[in-house]
Amino acid sequence: MGSVSPMDRRQIPLVMGIVNVTPDSFFPGSRTAEIDASIERGLRLFAEGAAIVDVGGESSRPGASLVPEADELARVIPVIEALRHAGRVSVDTVKPAVARAAAAAGSTLINDVSGTLAAVAAELGIGWVAMHAQGTPSTMQDNPTYDDVVAEVITWLDDAATAATTAGVGEVWLDPGIGFGKTSAHNWSLLRHTDVLVSLAERHGAQVLVGTSRKRFLGDGPAGVLEVGDRLAGSLATAIAAIEGGAHMVRVHDVDATVQATRLMAEEMVA
């Protein structure tokens, strides 16, 4: 499938569904360590209205360890090969070899939490998501610190977009990296300033992807800590907040509910 065109306010915002072919991703509902179960989940997400299904074989949750390249390949390639016929597939990886193999298997987008694979995307002629992160998954939540989180993330994404377009990447997505080396206050500040990121992206001919789904900051509230299974309401609320700020796509675990919400938002936008 071809690239996704930039959204205007007459279009339904896009939803990216998540398939984690892992035993340790933070939300049990997206963990499908068996290949057949992963394929079944991906097909269900397409049926629920996902525009893209994002397949990952290495958890990027806080504290996660790296997975050997061979293990990651064994996890994601069969799933991508099976899902490519049902809809557009992205690969969630930071490894060049996995990105190349995934593209050969049918992936047309690299979801890159390291922000380092622009040249690989250009080489392959596919899209690239540049996500900001402070630190690595194993260390990123130890003590995330910024003088001005919005300004620093915007600067980093500006540089990433420039590097990508200079390298020849034709489809660029910018992701502020909610939960990746950020405190709850940092996350909320970035979410409130989605419109600033959208303005930056549009200057580069890029688009904005925001992922808040089920993340830890949604469980920190005046009523106490909510466990990951109880964060659907917060996930939907923050997805809508990102869309109101102009985000072109949201990455979620709960596709069906989010698609319903985004369609309601689209109706409001054109009313």
C-alpha cells in the first residue's frame, strides 16, 4: 500500500493498532507471543478500522532489555508477511537489519523509537516515524529532566525531520514520545502543545503521530493509581485531545473504541 496522505479536517483521523509479538510488553491485551495469535490480533485490528497495524518484536516499555536480532526477526517477519495482504503494516524496531527484512516482508513504514533509522527508510523507499526519547527503554524513566520539554522535543524533531527529508525519505511522521523519558508533567505538557508540533510537521511536509494508549501517566491521578487494565478512558480522552490539537494519527491498543471516538470527532469537525 502507498503512503498515507496528510490529513485535512474533512478526513477521519487515522488509528494505528498495536501488535506486540512479545512476552513482556506492558499491556497484556496487546501481547501475543505466539505467531498465530499475533496474526489473528492484527487481522482483528484491521477489521475494527485500523489504518495501519504496527508489529513489534521487542518491548520498549520502561526497564525493558534488548532482544537479540535473530529472535526479533523470528517474531515479526511471519506476522508481517501474513498481515500485508489485509492492510498497511509498520514495523516497530530500532534495528536496521530488522527494518530491511520487514520491508522485504511487506512493511511500508518503520516506527523507530530510537530516531536513528532515517537513512534506512530512505534506502528502502518507505516511510519513517521519528520518535523522541530521552535515554533508552532500560534507563529512560530513571530521572527524566528538561529545562523546557516542549522546546527541546520540538528542536529534536525539527532536526530529525530535516535529516529525513535531506536523506530522501518521502513520508515522515513525527512523534513526541509520550512516556519515553518523560515524567507525567512532561507528558501532559507535550499533549497540550500538540498544535505546536503539528505546525512544525507541516513546515516539513510531515505528519504527526501521538501514542498515549494505556501509558503509566494515565494511571496517576487524584483518585489514586490506575492499573494498566483500567486506563481505557484516559487513553480515549488523550487520543481525542491529540486529535483536537491536529494530530494526524494516534497509536492505540484499543482500536475499536478509538475508531468510534475518532469518527465522532470527524463528524464534529465538519459539522
